[in-house]
Amino acid sequence: MQFEFVGNDACVRMTGDLTFTDHVAFKTMTDRLFGGTDQFVTMDLAKLEFIDSAGLGMLLLARDVADKAGRKLVLRSPGGQVKRMFGLTKFDTLFAVEE
């Protein structure tokens, strides 16, 4: 997985695959993402090509961090395999998902 922050660090654009091997980079990214004061934080998944069960688990952890901080995590534009995984696992009911 690669990531880049957009604007004021309240939005991150993720690309590539999100798998277990990305847990350190994901933690670094979420520390920065939730380090600000914005009420809403966004993960743009439009260019994320693949997610496995560990990647889904990392998103759940990020949601928990957001909840504890009183902030809202929004997942934007999942497509392809990522969108299919969200449908199969009902992640689209656990998160605010923008198409």
C-alpha cells in the first residue's frame, strides 16, 4: 500500500493493496490522520486495488480510534475487489461510505 495526504492531513489517498504486510505503514498513516483536529477524516480508496481480511481489520481499528477521539471516519469511493469485499462482509453498513 502506498498513501499520500491530500490537503490538511484530514484526507489520505491509498493505492495498491492493503494486506497484513502494510500494518506498520497503516499505523503510521492513521497516527498522522487522527493527529489533527478535523471532525471528519477521509480515506480515499478509489485507487486501492485489493484488500484482504487483515486490511479489513486495520480499517476496523482505524474506526475504533476515530470513535474514541470523537471523530467520524469516512471511506470514499471503494471500487472493484475492495467494493466487493465490503459488500460480502457488510463493511458498507459499519462505515460511512461515499460513492
